[in-house]
Amino acid sequence: MRVDPVTVILSDGAPSVIVSPVEADGPRVLDHIRELFADAWRNLNSGPERFVTMTVEEQAGRLVQRDASPDSFYLMALRDEQVIGTISISRHDGDLTTHCGELGMGVRPSFRRLGVGRALLLRAIEVARDNGMWNLRLEVRTYNAAAIALYEQCGFERTGYLKQTARVGESYADEYIYQRISPHG
């Protein structure tokens, strides 16, 4: 699903454009994902090596597929043509759960604490709600305090706890389930 671009001003006073990526954005999105996974893989569902072997063509193909889907969208925040954050929401595919969406996001390490994540999250909530996904869910590692604070500030509530969901190094990490239900009619 294609989303109209918006410009936001981050806490350092600089603008960022939030836009749906297109096929030509494959190289810069892949660069962002590689840096994100190298830094924050403990908070994600794959190790840092997952995207090392992915080609630009494969990433571009994923962007085309997202763009064509009426049931998901992917947004990127840009500063000076560099991807500094991404967010995606995918609609549940069951007939009875089409109002529900799963969320995933990440912000490049050098751009954290500037409001990138908040801007992406608020825009994604708006787009999801406008497209009939008013019940959003996510899972977050229990030790990811910065992400938890962001989700709670944006109206997500902790609704569950999952034990030993991810192997991180030689131990297992637990996760919280968060949910945000928007007004709907």
C-alpha cells in the first residue's frame, strides 16, 4: 500500500520526510537494515548475518511486494536522502481479524532520541486506522526500555508476557505483548 509522504520536524530542528519506499530505494533501505541489525539484532528476530547476504535486487523486490499489497505498508524516514528509520504494519489475514495489524520498526542508532521513532509510529497508527486496522499489536523484548517507553507514550498498553521467545547469545529473552486500540466506528 502506498502512503502519502509527510514532513516532520525532529527534536534537533531538522526535517525528515516519511514516505513509502519504491523499488529504486532498495539500496538505501538495505543499507539501513544492515546497520540496524548489526547494532540491534538482540531486539529483533534474526541475527546480524541475515541481511549480509541479501542482494539489493531481493530487497527491491520486497519493497515492490509491500507496495502492491493492500494489506500492509512500509514507511521510511529520510534525512538528506538517508534512511534513518523504518516501520511496517501488516494486516492479519483471517476473515475475523482484518481490523488487526502487526507492527515492526527500527531507527538507525545515530538518529535515536530525535523523535524519529515517535514520528514513524504516529504516522503508521494514523495510516493503519484510516485503512481499517484499528487494533495494533507488537512484541518487544522485556529489556528494551527505550522502545517500551515509546510504545507506551504513543498509547500502547502491555497486554501479555511471553517467556523465552528468542535465543539471544547463550540465554533466552522474554517479551511483552503490547496492543493499541484506536477509536473506530
